[in-house]
Amino acid sequence: MTRSVLIRLAAALSLLALASQPGIAGEALRLKPTVMVQDAIITLGDLFEGAGAKAGVWLADAPAPGQRMTLLPSYIGKILYQQGLTWRNRRQVQRIVVTRSGKPVALDDIKRSLLGALRDQGARGKLAVRLANGRLALFVATNEDPTPRVRALDYDRQNGRFVAELAIAGNAPLRLTGRVEEMLRVPVLRASIGADEVITREDIDWIDMPARRIGRTVILSSAKLVGMTPRRLLRSGAPVRLGDVHPPVLIHKGALVTMIVSGPAMSLTATGRALENGARDQVIRVVNTSSHTTVEGVVDGPGKVRILSQTRLSAIASAAGNNQ
């Protein structure tokens, strides 16, 4: 056997030995259906099954937590060639999408951190933080703390506006702008209530509203709602204004009422007819059905009017005598 034949035989045996090792040129790698990484780098083992000892070879820096990036097969092929590996791209993959897992940073946690820093600079009362960008989508690595920390804060106490810089693990410093608002508790209706219905305590719910949006006529006390009647349909969840409600009508115009005159030594009653609607404690005009005298009185209850004018006492007394 000649020397050249021996050399070729030795080379063939060497290639056969290499092909028998997993992850080397003789074995085609299999691309994973989805690629999700946790660490800050992407390795061959993250993309392929069958990488063997080469699984830890660096391919690229991973995207930020919660983000994704694209790797091209041509780029991957160069690194595989350098490592002596083979990937048969039978599916003709045009790009490989790599996603990095992460824990979301809650928007409420961001607002809570900002609120703490704002209070340190003098903000007081029940407050709410409004961000100019309220659709933040931030993530941190699964092994990192997602709690944001305020690094700097510029706060204008006159108009409530602020500019803040936050530090969040694994992310570049985050600059946020917004406004802090004083909030007030406002009573609203749990369900819509129509005219002539009486509002009860069970009908009332509470919401928080920015103080700057609350007008002078908005009712802020449940005591000013309970026992009142809407002038028109009031919808649920909306602030109620003073002009939206009134005391329930106890006496309707044209109805017969009992007129009551009370003095130190006597109490007289007579029948009258209401000349206008009246709610409790409201002054209305009543005409005596016997004497046809018109007097004023305070609505004392359903069908009862307490006469105010003592100058009409004789007329009421006369009518009372005629009624007996």
C-alpha cells in the first residue's frame, strides 16, 4: 500500500470519527420551533437542538427583557461554519425571532414610587399621579427586582406638574412627565334613578375625582342626596349637582290639606286647598275652603300645613267652628 493511499485512508477515518461525535459536522442541527431566552446572551443551544459541546457558543447579545430581536440565517450560518457545524435549512426560514423572557413592571408600582417621592417634596392630601405616557410596557429579567426607584424629581407645586427619572433594573434610566392631582370623594348613584323616585342611602356609591374638575354646584355630601328626588333621570356613576334634585313633593297643587294653627293655649284645624306644590318645610299658599281666605303655611307632612300668619287666626278659627 502506497504512502498516498495510507494518508487518504487516515483522513477518511478521521472524518468518520468526527461525524460520530454529536454536534459536529456529521450531524445536522435542528432549529427549535420557538426561541425564548432568559439570560443576556443568545447561544447556539438556545436556537438549536443537537449542538452538543458547542451549545454554549455565543451568537449575539439578547434583547432587553420582554423584547424580541431577529437573527438572519446567513449570520447564523457563518458562525456555524466557524464551529464546524451544519444546519440544513429545509424549511427555508427567512429569519429567526428570539424573545427574552421577563417580569413586567407594574404601572401602579411606578405611580406608587412617584407618589412617595412627590410627598417627600411636599405634596399632600389624597393624590393621583397622571402620566403623560400611560401605556408603558417595561420588563426586568426574571431574576431581578421590578420595583422602580426615583433617581431625580422636578416638581412644581403650583400646577402639580413634574419631571422624574426612574431607575429600573436592566433598563436604561426612564424619564417620565406628568401631573399629580388632588382627589375628592364624590357621591354618585349606583344605578339610574328617575324623576319622582326617592334616593336612599343604599342608592349611593363613591368615586374619586380630580378636585379641579368639580364645580361649585356638585354635591359632595351623601346627606344632601338621601331623601331627595331627581328632577329628571339621573344616570349612575355621574356626579350630582344641586339643581338635579329637590325634596320630594308631599302636597300637590289642588289637593285638600289640613290647615293647622297652634297657639300657646289652643290648636285649631281647618280644611284648605293647596295652591302650589310643596315639599317638607317649604312655604306654600293655601286657600281656606270655607272662608276662601288665602294664607301661607309650612308643609309639615303629607297633607298637613302649619299656618304661619297669626293675622288669619280668626278666619281659621271661624272655619274650624263651621267644620265641627
